[in-house]
Amino acid sequence: MSQRLSQIWQQFQQLFSLPESLDTTIETGQAVFIAAKTLQEQDASIKVLKSVLQNSSSLLDVLCLPMAQIVGADLPFMPIGIALLKFAHDIYKQPLSLEDCVFIMSQVAYLESTKEILKIHSHVNWDAKSQITDLVTQQLQKLNQLELDRDRAIQALNGFQISPLATAFNQVLLARLASANISKSLAKLLTQRIA
């Protein structure tokens, strides 16, 4: 069965007993960043994961933060995905769907790759004139409307870089890089390498 990514996120929110509405008291993306930092320093806790689920619409919301903060902090994003899936499995008491696992782990893998690739290009000012534009927000909203079913999840596993999921993730990152006045050619090259 095909589900929008926003529906999968809402299922995680419901599983962790959270309201489906986004809490805007914390800047979007900040909850993901704080969780990555917290999980680097201590063991995973439901409280940290609830904050991520309640204060963001996806893990890729972290791309709304200054890129220097993401790259410079050198925080691991993988523990967030692993902890989300582990706690969800423990709460649900059943195996999670392939779609759930691909949805979460593809985001953390993409963020890890983004961090590593951007780190290689340390001479670039990723935040020059950076202002999160409506285009970034639109791309995140568009991403949340993407449908994911078992076939698309398998496609992402077999060749992520050519999957619809990668295309949607790349559109978010391209919009983010454009907001920092990164040239289209460099932005396209980077997103190809990241995916």
C-alpha cells in the first residue's frame, strides 16, 4: 500500500503518542540537530525522539539550519534513525514495514552523506547570504507528499541515486544550496555525489 511520507511520519508520531500537529516552538530542524548532539553524548531516550517527531516534519528539516552548523558540528545522524526504529519496534511489538525503515534510514544516510560531501568542500561558504526561502519550505512540503510503497522502497534500496526518493531529497538540498547562492552547476554536482 502506498503512503505519503507525511503519513509515515504521522504514524511514528502516533506510535510515540504525540499529537499530529507540528510544534513550532522550536525552530524546524533544530530538534533533529539537538537529538544528534544528545545521542552523541548519551544513550537514546524516548524523550529525545519525541522531540524530533514533535518538532519536525522529517529528519531532512535539519537542512533548514545553517550548513556550517551541520558540517562543523560533525554530529552523527545515523543513531537517530536507529533509535527511532528500535523504539518504534519495541513499542509496536511487531516488525516495522520495509517502507518505514527505508523512509527513516534513507534520510539519515542522506544527511550523513551531505555532511561528508560538504565537509570536503570546506572552502565554500555554505551560508553566504543564506536565508531559508519559501522554495526550501515548498520542497520539504513536496517531499512530504511523495508516495512510498514497497516497490519504491525496494527501488531505493537497489539504486538510491536513481530513485524517486533521492530525486525528492535532492530537490530539497538544491533549494537549500540555491538559498545560499551556490551556483547551479556546483549544487547539481554535489547532490549527484550525495545521493
